[in-house]
Amino acid sequence: ERVDLDGEWLLPGFVDGHIHLREPGYVEKEGIESGTAAAVAGGVTTIVEMPNTVPPVLDVDRLRSKADRFDRDSHVDHAFFGAITEENVGTGDIRALADAGVTAFKTFMATSFGPLLMDDKGVLYRAFEEVADAGLPLYIHAEDEEYLDEFRARCADDGGMDAFFDSRPPIAETTAVSDVLDVVAETGTETVIAHVTTAEALARIRDARADGLPVHAEVTPYHLTFDRDDVASIGTHAIGTPPARDAENFERLWDHLESGDVQLLGSDHAPHQLEERDRPPLEVPPGMPQLETAVPAMLDAIDRGRLTVSQLVDLYAQRPARLHGLYPRKGAIRPGADADLVVVDPDREWTVDATRFESAADYSPFDGLRLTGMPTAVYQRGALVAEEMATLNEPGDGRRIS
Ligand code: NCD
Ligand code: ZN
Ligand code: ZN
């Protein structure tokens, strides 16, 4: 078949190394079927799914049962994270999960959404050592739980949006990131600081990399689109953790991105139900669907001259693929090999309408935003799987990669 692109761009299928679906546990928020349909609609042809489902992926049995569900229902090619908490450190489960094919691990230093919390620094240290032994990267949600406890208590009586921001101050992130960098220096564990939001943390990560530490900074398209004032004016639909910071920090995030201090983009797709979002800010489960707005938001940034297309491909395809060990081996890229490709119309102007998402979550901070740039055709292993942001393939067409 011959396709005339006529001014459109042909890019690699995007690789999202940080997404949350809710099956098992909270299928009403997002099942595998709807969440993976959202991926291909948004131009993402490979996802790595986070382990904070219920029950969490703490051992090989849970990994297998989740992988079986994906075999049946996934629209998109996929790989999995293993979870780390105090429960499975020292049990042999981490090594077993690595042997069973997870491509990375995730641990939470602070409460976010889900049952996973690792706030014991001694156990955390042992976790880093075990992950290093297993030879896989560790993603970490780096906010300091002690700070969060203290600040949460202070603003518990304030019901407004400020309470949410004040309950998770920047210092909770910068402190946790410094602690993590110390542990990385000692253990040598390849580490991704997930969803970095502060310019200060990015600067510390940059310096650590310059010293040779195997640490990477991941930033989300959400934090590159909205600052604190935007989130405050959109309201609870826009609440995610860690929070968006002030306008000055927002500009510095972009400066760091432009200087090459960010290694990975990850959408942090983290859907909840609409009715859960219309609660007082401190009671809203944090996170939003992002798979159908991540590529468009970044195309819009390219249109505004803030990002280049090769940076986008590097941050949201090549590097996540390499980090998760999914990059094709030498010699595998040859004429006739199957290919994940996205056709992008860089000039298409459109308005985000969350009620039209393939995702089960019908809210988005991007709702109503006018964007320039759309993934118009998506090919997974050579087959057309989405067009004009509507998914065409069948549940079960996605394959597991490890
Ligand atoms: C994520 C979720 O809901 O699973 N929420 C979020 O606000 N980012 C968890 C996480 O990545 O911290
Ligand atoms: Zn997180
Ligand atoms: Zn996340």
C-alpha cells in the first residue's frame, strides 16, 4: 500500500514509559481495553504500565494474571513495571519479577494514588541494591512523606485549591530528590526520577549526571503545559501529583528541557472517575487521563517553537525504549521489518473534547484547549490501528514485549 503524506510528518510510534491503568482493582476508572485504546488513539504504540493496581504487582503471580488480561484485552503493545514496597524487599520477588520480564520497577516515597508507599529509608536503600542486582531501572516518585505529613496537617482546614498546592510544597520534592541522588551515588542503581516538577530538582539531577550518576529526569506534558495558576483556575479536574508549580518555575522547566537536562517524557496517564473529581481539593484522587493529549500537547509546543521534532522523538520514543530495554537490536531494523509509525498533521487545529476520549475518564485539564498538531494515522507493526484519534483495531491485538 502506498500512502501519500502530503505535508504530514512520518514519525516513530511513541513509547510511553509511565502510564497507569486501573485493572485489576478499579476497572470503573479505566480498564485495560479503554486505556490501551486511548494509547493508540493518541499515537502511542508502546506502553509500560505502572504496578499500582489493586492488588499491586509485587510478585510473579500478579504479573502473570495481569499479563493474561492484557493478552485478551490490550489494543497496544505493552510491557510492565514491578512494584516495590516493604513487603517484597528481601523476599526474592524483585529478582523473580525481573526474570519474568518486567522492564523496570516503581516505588513511591510518598503517598500518591494506590496502596504503595515506601517511606522507610533503610528499606528503600536495600530496594535500590536489589534493583541494581536485577539489572533494571528503578522509577521513583520522589516527594518526602514527612514534609507532606507536616504540610497536610497545616492546611487541613482550608478547603480551597491552595490547600492542595500547600500540602505538597516544592521542598518535599527537592529534599526527596537529593536523598535519592545520595542513594544512587552509593548503589549505582539506574534510576528515573518520575514526573519532576521543580527546576531545582532538575538542576540537581543535571549535576549528578555530570558526576557520572546513572540518573534520568522524566517530565510530563502536563507539567510542561500548565502552571500553578492554570491548575487553580481549571480547578479539581486538573489536580495531579506532584503539583504544577509557579510561573517562574514553569519557564525554568522549559529552559532545562531546551538545555538537554530532561531525558524522558512520560504522560503519567492516571485516570479517575469524573464524579471523584468534584470533591474538595484535598479529597480528589490525583491524576488525569493523558494518553490522548500527550502527543498533541507536544506537537503544539513544536508549533510554538518551544521544542523540536527530533527532541520529541528522542524524549518520547528513543530514550524510553532504550531505558526499558525495548530498543530494537542491531540488525533488527531492516527493510521488511514490522514498524510502529505515526503520521502527524503538524498544522491541524482542533479543540480537545474529553467526552470523546477513548479513555474511560471523561475529564481533562486540556478539555476545551485549542491545539495545533494531531496524530492522524497510527500504525502498529505495520497495521493501521487508529485514524483521526479514533481507535480501529481490536482488543487483544496488542502484544506483550519484554
Ligand atoms: C498517579 C496515579 O493516580 O496512579 N497519580 C498522579 O497524580 N500522578 C500516581 C503517581 O504517578 O504518583
Ligand atoms: Zn508518582
Ligand atoms: Zn505515575
